[in-house]
Amino acid sequence: MLRVEYNDPNMILRNRPTNWGAGVYLYNDEPFTGVWVYRENNGQITAEYEYKDGIFDGRQATYWPNGNLEEEYFQKYDYNIGAFKRWNEQGVLISHQEFDELGNWIKTIL
């Protein structure tokens, strides 16, 4: 899967709204499919966002400064699907919710 750094000048937002109100990200003038990676100046990854055809689609993750996972969830368009989890900085799971394929909350596990 293509991985693109957040400051890559070939990644742009086409501001023409979609039917859910957001724009579409383009990479080299084509709708972006891949992972957009954010890093601190020291190279530490702070976030990874998956896109398909220029929109959020797939795993979305943020990381604590120590490299531990902070949040992980799966997104389609502008809603969560499946598991949404949060960890504290020490790596202990502190929240876990489940959503259906339409983004409706199903249950809180933790």
C-alpha cells in the first residue's frame, strides 16, 4: 500500500464537496488510495490515516510520543465502523466501543 508523508507537496485537498460534505484528497492529481503518515521532527510517527479514492476508508491510528498506540478505529467516509479503541500512554486499553457498518453505536465493551 502506498505510504505518503503529511508534507508531501503532491497531496492536495480538492475542496469540491462530496455528498457527505467533505472534500477528496488527491495525490499527483488522482484520488489518493494509501496511508497518509504524520511524523514529529524527530521521525516519530504520530498518526496514520488510510484513504481509498481520496476519502477516509480503513484504519485510522494515532500514537503517543513514546510510540505506543493511542487510538485505533476504522472509518468509512465520516463515520466509524467496527472497533474504536483507546489506550493510555503506558499501553493499557482504556476504552473500546463497537459500531455497525453504518456508523451506529452498538455497544461499549470498556
